[in-house]
Amino acid sequence: MSVRSLSATLALSATLLGAGASTAFAARPNTYELPGDPGGSKFEGIGYDARTGNYYVSETTGGEIHRGQVNSANAVEWLKGDGTDGRWTARGVNVDSQGRVYVAGGPNGIDHPGAPDLWVYGRDGKLLAALRTGVPNSFLNDIVIGPDGAAYITNSNAPQIFRVSERNGRWSVSTWADATGTVKTATGFNLGGIVLSPDRKALVVAQGNVGKLWRFDLRTAKATAVDTAGADLVNADGLVQQGNTLWVVRNFSKVLSTLRLSADGSSARLLSAKPTDPDRVLTTAKLAQGRLLVVDSKFDEATAVPPYQVITLNPRR
């Protein structure tokens, strides 16, 4: 092969590789479309399965769970709502290492006495568990998977965290922590977003109505206030943690706050507070392939109208 032919071949290969890279990048949309009901739909929670690239979004108006893929622009209804498995509404969603999907029911058991407060599904959509906490007036909000493989779920109506676990195919839920006397409840939504501390020895929980963060020790279940040096975290909803970075989605404040979290989760310092889209009320997020997938709740609309979307944010900018 001549030098000229070799140069032409290399140039063509580079062009093709560039086109391939561009196509691969283009395969990740900036927004994801969610299905909804004709009368209007609202949304809140999101879970992400890094092994499959699937994300799961909860619909508060009906309890449907939608599933999408990070390389596809459109999600589909994965689990029906409107009473399916006793589910009329849904809030937090998370996925464990086995691909099992946990769904928190918010006020499902309050509005429908005797109905479940939470559900666990297999990756194939099979119902594995539908559980009640046994605690009156419990509003199950957000979920984190602990180092022990159990799910920890916040109660927005009381300073409590529930623990959901499975042993030999049998599922159970218990009140793992009760911080009554330490965490003072106030009007509105109290405990909400929940993540692990960087050292994985504690849970860090948002109390959005008063703008506080709380640390729950995983060994003792004791709650202590996180020292945030007076950072404004009012309307803190979803939390996302990666290493020592903590992102706080502040729904009706329409701000994404970034903090540096100490290894043990006992303190945090505000790094930035950046406005989000003024036309969206964002609730919670998951980190997926370097981007935040954030739920546009439609909570600011009396009757929600499409488009229904999950948007993406570059958290490092």
C-alpha cells in the first residue's frame, strides 16, 4: 500500500471512529419523556440500576411506575397503578444490587386504610413483597440501600426511619430509628431525602421544611444534627451523594445546592447554590453515567399537562 493510500485509509478510519463516538454520545438524550394519564400526571421518585442502565420513576397520581433506559428518549409504563397491588400513589424509588426495585408509598396507607405502605419488585416486575409498617400515619418518602443490603426509608410525618430486609425469601419491615425528642417535627414534609455518608457508617437525611440535615449512625441508630454552617437548605428534597460531594435538590426553591460532606457525615460545607429551571419543580435525582437524572414533578400545576419529563443536569458545572 502506498503512503498516500495508507494516509487515506487512516483518515477514513478516524472519520468513522469520530462518527461512531458522536452517535454513541447522541444516544443519551438530554430529556426523557414519561407516559402520563389524560387527566394529568405528577411524579416524584427515581431509581437507577447501573448494571442495566434502566431508571424507574414513580407517579404520585395513580402510583404507576415507569421504566426507561438511559440511551432511549422514551420511558414506558412498567407497573400499573390505580390500585394494582394496593398501590394508588408512589414516592421514593431505589434499586439494590440484585436489581430489586423498592417503592415507597407516601400516604398510600393513610389514604387507603389497610393498603400497603411499600412494595418490592423483581427486575422482571414480579411482586416480591407488599408491606405495612404498622405505624399509624406513616408517610414513606425516600429510600437508600444500606451497606447491609437492607433498604432504609424515611417517614415524613415523624422522625423515623424504617428498615426493609429479606431473609430466606421472607420480607419484613421494622422501625429502625425513632428520633422523637431529637428531631422536632414541623408543619409540612419533615424527613425526606436519604443517602449514605462517604464512609458508609451513617445515613444523611434531609428535613426539607426547616432546611436541616441529620446524621443517623448505622450502628446505634442515634440521630445528630449535621453541621452545615448555616447553609440555606430549605425545601431540600432529593439527596445524591458521590464520594464527599452531596447534591441537594431543593424543589420549590428551584435550586441545586452542592456541599462538601465530611467522611462521617457529621458536617457539610456549601460549595454552590445554582438556580434550576424556573418553570420546573424538581424533586429528586440519581447519578447516572456522570449526569444527574432529575424528576420534573409538575407539582406547581393544578392540573398537570405534558410534556412529562426527566431532565439531565451536569452536576460538575
